[in-house]
Amino acid sequence: MALLPSTLSRAGPLSSDILDLQVAERGHDVRVVTVVGEIDALSAPELATFVTAQLVAAQVVVVNLDGVRFLSFAGLRALVAANEFATREARDLWLVCNSQTANWALETTGLRERFTFTDDRAA
């Protein structure tokens, strides 16, 4: 299995300062993705690609949204798509979500019930 980079390179100058994605391996089949910054129409494809790559490589992926300062509809769509991919591939996608911004977006759109949440980043 090829090792994935710990940080996804940026798509271009417009998204270079708005989103940071990092991954840590926890055991053989668990990855923790830490998301810091803004998830908008420019950065949402980066998030979707990065999380999907982790789901291909590991049985369980925990996405830590605690550092999210902005979560647009495009970002929510990226998370839903990743969750649907996980379900199709018999993988588990869990969210850590103590960010007021991310929680508000999930609550107001009614998408919260579509995800599994954990308080443990290293679950």
C-alpha cells in the first residue's frame, strides 16, 4: 500500500490559505483527518478528494471538524458525498464536531442525522 501524504497540497493561490487538511494513522485501519479553516466552493473539492482517499485506504475515517471556521453548502455536499461513499464501500466515516460553525451548518440544514459522531478524535 502506498503511503499518502500527510497534508494535501493546495489547488491554487485562491485556496492556499483557507484550508489545511492533515491525516494521522491510528492503528492499521483507522485514519484521523484534521480539517482547519474554511470549507467553501473552492476548497470543498479538496476536502472530498482527501476524505475519499482516506476511505479507500482505511476501514474507519474520523474527520475532525473542530478547526472549521466556515462551512458552506458545497462543504456540506462534500461531507455527504464522502459519507455516501463510505456506506457504499462498507466503510465507517465518523465526525468530531465541536465547532460552533460546523454544528450550526449541520443543524440548520437537517443533515446532522445523516452522520455518525464521536467525541474521540483518535477513536
